[in-house]
Amino acid sequence: MEKLLISTCLLGVETRYDGGHNLLPKLHLLKERYILISACPEVDGGLPTPRDPAERIGESVLTITNEDVTEQFNLGANIALDLCKKHKIKKALLKKNSPSCGHSQIYDGSFTGNLINRDGVTAELLKANGIKVYNEDEIDKLL
Ligand code: SF4
């Protein structure tokens, strides 16, 4: 069976910055088609849960209290890429809008809820390495 990288919070694991999760209603359908390999780049990069919200600003990632967490975000992204290489994963289902996992749209760095057309750190790295990234609104493309 094909392997799929998936954001850990989409499995219902409470890894979100606010201690919550984003359990996918169609998770059972995914499990019928894929072996799911999970990654939470922010936790894998060494950040705690819960944690301050963070957003990409230029090439940095800063928390709402102006702490620079770029290094942790980059480390988590590289761990996710290593997982994809190890398991020969070609597709990833990642949580939308996240500064790590979001693809095509993320928050603009103002912490006001505005979205811009940009990838999160992990989505960007995976795409640059030939991995096709989907978000939860695109799950039907994977089923
Ligand atoms: S970093 Fe990704 S997997 Fe982890 S909580 Fe945020 S969106 Fe979910």
C-alpha cells in the first residue's frame, strides 16, 4: 500500500499550538488506501504544546511575542523531509494555513487572520523536493 505523510493534528492528536487537534472526518477512508506516516514539524522541531502562535515573516518565523522560532521550524521541516525520503513518500496531506504545514495560503505575519499566497516552511521544503502537497479541503483528490 502507498504511504502518505500526514499532519499529526489531522489524526486527532492534540499537537496544535493551542493544545487542540484537527481530526479528519474522512480519516477512515484514507486509512483504507494509505499507510499513514505522521509528522508534526513544530513539535518535531522541539517546540512545546501548547505554544505561542507563530507566523512567517520574510525568511523568519516569529511568535506573537516576537520570539524567533525559525530554527525549530526548519528542523521540523527537515525531519518531515527525511521521513518522506526514508519511506519513499510522494504525497503529503498537510493542515491548511499553518506556518509549517499550510500550502499555497498561510497567515501574513500580522497575527490578524489575513492570508497570503505562500507555503508554510514544511510544505515549501517538501514541494521543492518533488512531493505533492494537499490540504484537508483537497482530501477527495487522494481518495
Ligand atoms: S505543525 Fe502541522 S502537524 Fe503540527 S499542529 Fe501545526 S498544522 Fe498540525
